[in-house]
Amino acid sequence: MTTARAPGHRERKKQQTREALSWAALRLTVERGLGNVLVEDIAAEAGVSPRTFNNYFSSKAEAIVWRQLDRLRRIADLLRERPPAEPLWEAVAHAVTTTFDHGEPLPDQQWTAGVRLMLGEIELQGELIKGGAAVEHEVAEVIAERTGTDADRDLYPLLVAAAIGAAVRVAGEQWLRTDPPVPLPRLLRDAIDDLASGLPPPE
């Protein structure tokens, strides 16, 4: 098991700035709509200059989706930290649910409606697809390490990584639709459990 080097102060500061900008972009877009948000608005909300925004992100869409892609990268990091002898799908379930379990309050209807509208933006969908492909391969590399396979040659780690990404996406979409709302980690756990059991037909 590989232990990653702890980030230094400069790296942590950069991460905090990215998080602040991404969260500001997300929040403002949900409240106003993507077309009604300027880079200057996002920078002001995060307490930095527009130039600083441009040092971190090339567009509003990239800033918005960074938050989700960073969480997916965290899945790869947590999975790498799990005990090597732990069954694969147990390790996956732990990594996925831990990544999205921050004790956040359940969303209200106004917020979820805004997120659904935001996710319908073509520009955002393109960024998610582009960034998601790279992150998915990172997850596949960790799966390959755990299973003794090759993420560049073997089908298995790529399929598992793609399945994890699909589970996160579908559970997230379901989370935005459920009424009354339910915790996202619960939906994620159900999705991973279904994958682990081979997706048997529902009774």
C-alpha cells in the first residue's frame, strides 16, 4: 500500500483557493443561472481577483465541475489507503460513501431545482465528460493495483472504474429527485451494494 506524501502549506493554500472558487461558482450558478454569473462575480464571492480565478480555471464551467471531479479523485485516494486484503467492493463502498459523507444537511427543493437546471447546461456536461474520463482512469489504476491487473490493457479495472462513476452519477441524480429527501451516502451505498451483488433483477 502506497502512502501519499502530505501536501505542503503552498499546496494546501492552492487547494483551499480552488475549493473557494469552485463553491462560489456552484452557489452563484444555482442561484442565478450560468448565463447570469460572471467570472468577476465568482472571484468577488471567493474574495480573490478575477486574475486569480483565471490562474486556476479557464472557464466558469471548469470551476463548477472541479468540485465534483475533486471528490471523484478522493475516491481513488481513499481506495488506495484501504487494507490490501479487504474485499474489493467493501473497499469501494467505504471510499465512495466516505467521500460524500460530510454531515451536510439535506437539500431543500429550491436548491435541488437550481442544481437540476444547472446540470442541463451543455457547457457543464462537456466539462464533466472531459474531466470525468481522466479521473475514471485514475480510479482504474487503483483498481488494477488491488487486483493485479493492468489499467491500460485489461478490461476489468476499467469496467469497475466506469461502474463506480455511473453509481456516483445515478445516485446523485436520484438524490436531487427524492421527495422527501434522503442522505446521499445512503443512496451511494445502495448503488455500490447492487453493483457488488451483480445487479440482480429486483424482486
